[in-house]
Amino acid sequence: MKMQQQHIRRAIGMPLDRVDGRQKVTGSATYAYEYQVERGTYAFPVQSTIARGRVVEMDTSAAQALPGVVAVISYQNAPRLAHLDDADLAVLQSDAVAYYGQFIAVAVAETSEIARQAAGLVTVRYEEQPHDVTLRADPGVLYAPETVSPDYATDTEKGDVETALASAAVSIDHTYTTPTEYNNPLEPHTTVASWNDDGGVTIYDATQGAHSIRDDVSKAFGLPPERVRVIARYVGGGFGSKGSTHPHVILTMMAALVAQRPVKLALTRQQMFALAGYRTPTIQRVRLGADGNGQLTALAHDVVEQTSTIHEFAEQTAVATRIMYAAPNRRTTHRLARLDVPANAWMRAPGECPGMYALESAMDELAVACKLDPVELRIRNIPTSDPETGRPFSSHGLAACLREGARRFGWQQRDPGPRKRQEGRWLVGMGVASSTYPVYQFPAHALVQVDRAGQYRVRIDATDIGTGAWTVLTQIAADALEAPLDRVRLEIGDSSLPEAAVAGGSSGTASWGSAIIAAARKLRARLHKQYHDVIPDEGLEATGEGGTNPGEQQFSMHAFGAQFAEARVHVDTGEVRIPRLLGVFAAGRIINPKTASSQLLGGMTMGLSMALHEGGVRDPRFGDIANHDFASYHIATNADVGTVDVAWINEEDQHIGPLGAKGIGEIGIVGTAAAIANAIYHATGIRVRDLPITLDKLLR
Ligand code: MOS
């Protein structure tokens, strides 16, 4: 067939509906747990009820005697795993207990109900050891990790912070705290494992990256990676919690190995509070010094946070502070407490999200101290190059976002003083905060095929966790192939497809997209040169690589944004309402305005939830999270959310890769909580430095 040469409308930039939308709303999109497996069984775990110690006795006889039980597995009879760097994945390999809720056994049965009942019949005797689960800024127990996630320096220092702070015309010194927060994707963490006759295994998993699961489990079970196939075609949210391998994947595979039958496991919502990662609580001291004009002279951001005893995760909480504002004297530090708690991990904008709550609250306090408008204060302190590395920014949209946001939000009507506006019994205020997220790109490979009929297949192990990847990658491929959208069939979410990095770090669109573009260009060039645009009978294919960014060493690359909030606080009850939020972002080229808008809106809503509702309460006596369900761990619902406006400025960035896109999955949550805290201060004159801002903190 001769390829058509007519002009094709660009798909990039179109507000295309989700290509997987119909399947999702009609229930034909198959999520991991929904795969039918022959002779499938169900697993239900037994979790430790102590925070530290060891299991000295376990009686599984009653569980084993229950009709319908296929196997009960504990460390006494579990298959041995290879040694792993992540000790949390060494499931059932010893009698040691390192946190409350850790797997100590699993029951496998014909139905999930029987499995659950059997798990409940297992009795355990422990030898308990003293535990500590409470984060404190106590230098005696803190240590400096080698790096912070993913690979940043733990501390940075420039100039002389202490002297500059001591001599500053205006200074502030405050400590901000954030609680344990949970990702809580709507789809729980689920795994279906099915061993094949040849010793290989097929896994259906709710994950952000099939290849990364494949790599971890092949190591654990000593399998060549090609014997492991992981499928994750549709995923119901992750927010980072499905970005790394958690113990239940290993547990399910183990159960299937022992049972010699396929096994399905779905963590319950309550189990997810111990077993699927969470955001560390933080204690953040921020000190700012400025001259009479509000020009920063010194800035220090010292972070205290936690990690588990068996798996270090050092959240990069102060990293955004390194690039946000110019100040000749500056310091950032991270210190960890190693506690007897479950492993914390990635949660939407790890680092930037809690860190910018503290920095942007402090900037608001500085604006008050300097008697300067908080928008103006921020604009005055925008650096002309990266303040710590000296590299130029590849593009920098913060000032434009702040100005555009102020205009749209009606900022000029704001009386600068706090507690100036009251409507009935409601105090009304407006707040602002900056937002940022780095441009990450990770290696990706794609394969593009065209058949005789001119139909394209684009194959890449990308993952759509609800973000719109199915849709935007189809758009990117269509443009790169100069083909109409309906000629492009995308295949993603399968480790048998060409390898691509996890859906994380807001890197997916740019990384996967650039691999697709590279493959498409190769295919088109060959088709044109070798075949004069006539597709040979056997079709053609080409592979491409992407996700590496040559500009990375030369430029400082970040997306920016400005968040605005209106808060209403009831004078008598302290009840908080947020009728309006506005986020204006500069994130390079927007591939699909519809899915992009949903990503940013979702991020801001999650930020509102962080500001007002979310917080896990760890019980120091037992070490578990007391409010480990949706009845007691509050998440913003429709009634809590008012109008959320999302906008972006047109930003062209030549240095960030062929798409010019910066990533939008995480920046939406960054700064929202500070904007709300600042609005609440403006409404009430009360500064709350501890999230969430519940009404008890506003009753004076
Ligand atoms: Mo995101 S927390 O990088 O999956």
C-alpha cells in the first residue's frame, strides 16, 4: 500500500478523550485481580501484632484443618529466597519482626473467605523487644543518610548561613511538621501469580512498572528475567505506592509455588496502611533572612524524617529549596530516625510536596515580616540561574505563573492585613504558594511496526496508572508516524514489551514519548528511502530509544507553578472551607489539555486533602496506625472540594527533549497545602505550622 501523503492534523495538543475510557466505564478493562486463572486459589496474610521482636511459636494446625485450605506458609516452611538488598522483600525468611503488620504467615485456600478465616485461626507467641515508632528531632538518634532519594546530596551548604541570619534586617525561624500520609489508590494492591510448567511465572500486578517488578522478583526467586512475565495493562491509581515492589508480590508468588496452583491476593485497605508504603512524617525547621526590600540573604532548611529499620528510604524533602530562591548564604540538610515502622516510600511528589509546604509557609511568614505582598516577595527572589549549581534554567515560568494566577484569582482585591474580611460568621482570606517539580527522564525503548494495510502497532512497556498514558502516547505516536489516530494501536503494560522505566517521577510522557518518536522516525525514514513509501508485503518495524536527556548536565530543568487558595473559616467553630483553588503551571508543552487538566486537578485536590484532612496516627504503644481505614483516615471527598481551576502558560523549552514536555503528574500537589495554610492565616491571623489544619488548631 502506498502511504498517504496528505496533510494530517496534529494529534498533540488535542483534548482527546481517553482512548481507554469506554473500556473502563463498561468494565471491560481488566485490572490485575480480575484476570481469570484456572484452578485459582486465594491468599490471605497473617500479620505481626508486635512492632519488634521475634516469633517463638506459631500454631497453624487449626488453619490447616479447615476444609478448603490448600496451604499455610510461615518462615518454617517457606521457600528460601536469594539474598536481597531490600530486606523488606525477604518475606517469611526468618522469625524476626521489624514492624507491626509485617507478614509472618499466609493462608491459601479455595476461596478468599476460607483463606481469611484460616489466617485468623493461626496463633502466635512472640518474644517482644522494646520498640520506638515516634519521630522526634532528637540529634542523639538521628543519622545522615549517604544520599537522599533518588540520588541527591544529603546536605548542601553555600556561604555563611549563621552569620547572614544573625545580621539580617528581617528574619524568621519556624518549625513545620507534617504527618504520616498514605497514597491510598482506589484500586488496592493486588497480585495474581501463576507458575508455568517450565518453571517460569506469569504475574498480573497492580504496579506502576512491570519491568521493575520483573527485575525484583526474578532476583528474589533466582530466575532469569525472561522467565518472568508481568502484566499491568490497567492500574487504578498508584501515586508512587505501586512504583516499587512490595512484600505482597513475593508472598503471592511464594504461595503459588507452595500450593502448585495460581494464587490471587488483594491487600485489604487496612493492610495497605502497613504494607504498601507511605509518606514519612517530617519535622522541618526553616530559617530565612532578608534585607529591607525582602531580598533573601540567607536560607536554611533542616529536615528530620523517618525510615524503617529494614529498608532505608530517605525522602528528598529539602531538595526543592535548593533551586527555588536566590540567597547567597544557604543550607539544606536531611536527618533520619531509624524506627520500628513499616517501610516508607514514594508518594506523589516525594520531597517537593512536604518540603514546599514548609518553605512556602515560611515565605508567607517572611512576606508578613517584611510587609511585602507575598506574590511580589516571591518574584523578587526568583534566581537567574540555579542558585546551587550555577547552571542556567532550561526555562523558568514561575514569575509568569504567579502574575497570571494573581490576575485570574483577583489577588489585587486582597487586603494585605490578616483577619480583615468577614462575611456573616465566616472569616475570608486568600493565600498563595509556589510550586515546582524537576524534569526527570528515564531510559525507554519502543518498537513500532506497520503492516501492509498501513496499520501501526506501537509496543512499549509503559504503564497507565490512570494518568492518561494510553491516550497521550497514542497521540504522540500518531504525530510521529504522521498517521491518523485510528491507524495507531498501542500496546503497554507488559514486561514482554520493550523495556521502559516505571511510571514515576512525572517522567512517563517525556521518556516513553521520546522512545516512540525515535522508533517512528526510523521507521518512516526507512519506508521513505528504501521502499519509496510503499510498505513491503511483510510489513516493517523499527526500534527506538529515548528517555536520556543530553541537556541534563548543562541545564537546571524544572516545571514551576503558582497555587492560589481562598479559605473561609467559621468564627465560632473553626470549620474550614476552601471555595476556590487556582493552579497556574509552566510545564512545557501540554500533550493533551484534557488529561493534563485532570492530572493537575487531581494533584491539587490531593493537596487540599493533605492540608485539611490526612494524617496517619501511629500508636506508640503498639506501633500500628490507629486510623487505618477510610472511616478514620480522612480523605477529601466531593463535598470538601470547591471550585478547582487549572491553567497553564505556554512554555517552549528547546532543551528538554523532542516533545518539549516537562511532566505534570506530581506538580499539582506541590504548594497546595501551603497556599491553603497561608489563606487560613490571612483569614484568621492564626498560623498553623502542623498539618493537617483541623478545626481544633483554629479555636482560640
Ligand atoms: Mo511518583 S511518587 O514518582 O510515582
